[in-house]
Amino acid sequence: MNISEAVAARILDLCKQKNITVNKLSTLSGVTQSTVNDIVNRKAKNIGIVTIKKLCDGFEMTISDFFNTDDFKKLEQELY
């Protein structure tokens, strides 16, 4: 799993946990629906930290909480 896949999976998991749609997350976070869709559909490869911070605000959580999962802890270095 790469970072883009891990972010997409985390967003979808949090939406499920909080019982909200991706569209609702877009509204709550102020991130455009097309951007959120690109992230969760794994079309966005370089997701900016500002975007992730806005999504975290929409989830009412910290960036630390967002990244505090086994998936992120197990990521290997990505060399392009």
C-alpha cells in the first residue's frame, strides 16, 4: 500500500465510522467534491497536507489522529 492508497482508505473508513458520505465530508471540510472524489478513487497521487488538514477539520480530528493507524506506520519508503 502506498501513501495515496492509505489516505483514500482512511478517509473512506472515517466516513463509514462517522456515518457521513464523501459529499458530506466535502461540505464539512470545504474541500471540493471533485478533489475528495479524486482522493478516494485514487486518482490524486500527490495529496497536499493543507487538503488533508481541511479534511481532518471536517472529521473534527487532528492530523496526528488521522495518521495514527497501522497502515501509515507500515508504509515503506516510496522512490519515484
